[in-house]
Amino acid sequence: RQGSPDAQWRCCGQPPQEVMDTMKHQARRFLLGSIMLALLGCADVHGVKPVKQANLVKEHSMTLWELIAGLEKQMPLTISKVEAVTGGKFSISREMPAYVVLEANGWPLADGVSVSRSSLMMRPSLQFEDNSGLSLELEGTCIALSQVRERFGDLTLVQAPRGRSLDETRVWGVPKPWGHLSFAFQERRPDCLFSVAFHK
């Protein structure tokens, strides 16, 4: 339509300012989410080893989808809320000036899927504020991207691997009222879901 922002964009090759602002805001949110995923995934580097606590997580009969739904209902998350849903006990594994990373041992879900490691990144005040996140690494039965899309609809590609390592991930995200939900597929097993992350 002549004179509309869309027509102006097509004509002049430059999106209108309100579209540019929205795109920049979304890019910042996705970038912060990617940084959060990287930090959670590297909690055992630089001499900091994973938690060696006794596994207090009981076997669950819930599916991964039920686990995700249960955690979403608890937003904003707290340590006690996450522990209540997962049955795990989180302990501090890494402390940084702006964030604290807590970890818990894994536990089995239904359908042959298991959470191999869970990491919770929060402010030093232990509040789930902006850029905080919860990451659940998975193993066992393969969950394909098509299955994730069946549950969560259209997904946006947040991060793509650069071909440097099999540990790199392709991350798909979906916005939520409380923040963002992300699904990572590691190059080592590219057709199977590697981790799920909740980040604010």
C-alpha cells in the first residue's frame, strides 16, 4: 500500500525506525540469551568443577514437556521453586561479580529421556532477574526439532554453529511472557535436542 511503512521499506531498502528499534531490541535479547547459555554450559571450566553433591533428585515419571510446563508456571523462578519442581538440590558451583551459578545432579524423565545436568544462573542476591537463566542438559532418547516445533510452534534461530567444534550448538528460541525459552542442538548430535534453557 502506497505510503505505508512496509511500502517505504520495500521501496527504499531501509526499514522504518519503529521496525529498526524492534529488531535491535530482539537482537539484544537473543544475544544475551546466547551468552547466558554459554556461561551455563561452561560452569566447569577455569578450574571450577561440576558439583559433587549426592544425587538427591528422585526418579520422575513426568515427560520433558510436563517439566517445561511446570517450570514455566513457577516464573519468576527461585531456588526453592526449581527444587520443588525438579526434586533436586542446587549448590553453588561458580561465583562471579554479577552472577552466581548453581548446579544439581541429573535425573531420569519419562520416555527414556534424562536430565544429565541442570544449571541455574542468578544474581548474587539469588533473584531470577534480567539475564538470569536455567539450563537443562539432556541425554537418552532423541528428541527431534520437529517434535519441539509440534509443541511450541514457530521457532527463531538464535545461534548457529561456526564449524569450530562438535560442542557448538544451533539454538532455536521462542519468546514467552516471562522471557525466552531456548532449545539447543549440539553438533555432536545435531538431530537431537541437547538442552533446554529458560532465560529472562
